Amino acid sequence: MTPFELRKKVRAGEFRLPTAGYCGEFAQANLVIVAKAYADAFLRFCLLNPRACPLLSVGQPGQWVMEALGQDVDIRTDVPGYYIYRDGELAEDLSSLAGLAEADLVVFAIGCSFSFEQMLLQANIRLRHIEQKKNVAMYRTNIANQPAGPFGGNLVVSMRPMKASDAIKAVQITSRFPAVHGAPIHIGEPLQIGIADLQKPDFGDAISINADEIPVFWACGVTPQDAIRSARLPLVVTHKPGHMLVTDIPNSTLAVF
Amino acid sequence: MTPFELRKKVRAGEFRLPTAGYCGEFAQANLVIVAKAYADAFLRFCLLNPRACPLLSVGQPGQWVMEALGQDVDIRTDVPGYYIYRDGELAEDLSSLAGLAEADLVVFAIGCSFSFEQMLLQANIRLRHIEQKKNVAMYRTNIANQPAGPFGGNLVVSMRPMKASDAIKAVQITSRFPAVHGAPIHIGEPLQIGIADLQKPDFGDAISINADEIPVFWACGVTPQDAIRSARLPLVVTHKPGHMLVTDIPNSTLAVF
């Protein structure tokens, strides 16, 4: 199934699943959608925090069709699930945005770690959360984001345990992909970035770490979602966690060297 | 002082010091010189173990002038000190090879970590052994080299303690320089590579590690010297430790991306 074919199924209401494992060679995108009044501040927030919020594409106010992300992409209908936050609280879980009345919403498409995970797997680096069919473990850190307007908060990271030699390879590989979070931001001792207990993630599932492994931490796309919820805007739309926009952008084209 | 000027002073007997800190923008080379009868096996050893033995240049039997390494480079006279090993034992400490009778010696010039240390310092990564004017700490590991002919033994590594964020940067930077050992081979727990006590290096000086630091290990140019001594060849010539050949090769030109 191509990304185009998958999006057609989504649009037809025939696909409502998490997108992990589908169209693995193509980038999947986190979505954050805010009113025009907050879009400039959120754009600055992304540019100030590029490790957590690497922008794949930004729409104009009211623009839903985003060809930059793929053939005939319509953000309102081509994502397998949406969350609507009102005043910072989850208000609705929708399968389409067709009914949204607001005319001036701005779409932000943010890179996703699925892209670099594909590159790690291709390099024979094992990823336990995938082998165990779990969500990756994510943690709030003590690293403050660069604030912009109402958006601030702390960096959220994802963690993948691996052998030291794989961790070194993973730095090399992910450094090539700044559009999908890039290099790790931390390796080793979790307390140094304010994580007290690796077995108690703030998001996702806990994962075991073997004695010969080291935890490797990447900036995570949950960071902007966390920041935007704490900003308690009247309305924010995001993809439903795990239910990403599958783009036509081959992961390989995101490599900067 | 240019590398050419430094080599002229060496040739004139006016410079007999360790070369660390001189001509910092240019690559310095480890030298291993063996008889033609062993050169093929040693070349294979280098090619099989490129992290420890990255070749900058290899001479023909009897070739002393190596323009590939710099203008008018004469290996017999342009290195500030030489060690002569006979049957694996240090036999002489010479300031020139002019008196060597053997006509069929083959010169191997091997990349040196001074080059990547310059790149790390330029990236504002602090290197404690340089700040404390010590030799870098080096350790024999439990990682077996790929053997070739009489050459085998275990990998020797150098260790530099740094903060995790600098360790990640150091992987990125040194990955660009495979000709001078490239990326680290290990990060973190020393026992995983057979090092029982970081405070007891096998070569060089012990160095303190702060609580917020992680040890980062690179393959080291002492590996081939160690291997070649254990092979107990009738004759091996090396540079005197720390007294390197200063080449005309700018470190920056060794970057592969």
C-alpha cells in the first residue's frame, strides 16, 4: 500500500488504526493545528526548539490541502484520528475535521521518530519497544524549552535502550535526520535530565533495560503537544496519538548528508 | 611555524620534543616501519582493523621520501624521535634513522587522535588530559583484533571523560574523520570492554572523571604498536611515543562529509 492509497482508505473511513508499521519508507507527521492568532507564536516556538519540533511543513491560515506533504493531502480527512482540545482539555475524539467551523486554523506538520526508527532497524539496531509491540517510553525532563508567547514547558524525550556500540551508531544515523528529531539529546544517567525512574514513563509504556545496555534519549514530538495543552488555548487540534499523517516524503530524502 | 618549517628544525637536530600542540591544524602521523617480508601481513592487519590502524600512507620497500605526507618529507630524519624494537624489545632510542642498514623497510603512516582532538576543542568540548597537560589514558580491552599473519592481540583504546551532551557531539564530529580513528568504539561502562579500573590505564596517565561525565573510548594508535611488538619481529621501527611526524595534511581535508 502506498501512502496515497493508505490516505484514500483513511478518507473513505476504512482505516482508523495507529499507523506504526505502515508505509515504513515514508515520513509520518505529527499534527498541531492552532488558530491564526496563536500561529506566529507557535511557529517561533518550533523554530526555537527544533530538536523537539522539527517542522516538515506549515500551512497558511485556512489551508487544508497540503501538497508539500503528499499528493492530494487533505488534513481534514486523511488522518486516522484527531483529538480536539478546548481550553487545554481533551474535548473530542474525531475521525474527521469536516465539521470544524473555524476558518483560520493553521496546520503544523512536525517530524516523527518513526522515520529514524526505520533507519535504525535497517542498520540492524534492535528496538525493544517495537519487538514487544509497545509504545515507546516517554518522559518529561528538567530541560526547559525556549518559550515563545504562551508556549513553554519542558522538553519531553523518548528513550530507547541499546548496547553502547549501537548507541554510537544511532547517534551517527539520527544525526543525518534533523527533520525527524535528529541526534539524541542525552545518553546514560537519566537523573542528569531530571528523570527519577525509567520504569515510570510519563507517556507510553515502560520498557526493560538489560545490564549491557545504556538508555538513549531523543527529543520527542510530544513536547509541542504538552506545551500547547499547558497554554490552554481555546482550541487546538492534534492527531490522535499514534494515528499519524502518512506523507509521500521518503525518509531517505530527509537525510542532510 | 608551518609543518615544513617544523620538519626542517627536526632534520637539523633543533627540535626533539613531543609534537602535541604544534601545527595543530595539520595531521600528525604514527609511524610503523617493518621489513618487506612482514609488510603485506601488516598492511592486511591495518585494513582489517581500520578503527585502530587508519592508514594515511604506505611506502614502497626502501622508500623514505613520502611526498604524500608533505613537502620533502624524509621519514629517516623528519621525526623528532624513533624507537627501534628488536625481537619485540625496545633496543634503541634514536634521533635519526640514517644509520639503519636495512634496505627494504616499508613505512606505514597511521592517523593520530591529535587531529580529532583539534576538532573537538574547536567545538568547545573540553579535554581534561589537555587541560591538565597529561598524556591521554589508554587501556588494553578484551576486544580481539582481526589477526593477520603474526599480528593480532587486542584493541587498545584511549578514553576521554565528557558530559553526555558533549559525548553525543563527539560522536558526530569524530565520525567525520575515519582517517584519524573515527567514531568512538564504546561509551559508558568500562567493564563491557574488559577495563576493570579506569584509574589504572595501561598506557598514558590516569584522569579524573566527574559525576556528570561519561567515559568515551576511541580505538587508539597504540594498538598496532602493541600488536607488532607482540609479534616479536627481528626489527620494527616506530616514532618515539608523542614524537609524531607532522604532515602537511590539513585535518579539515580528512573529513569525509
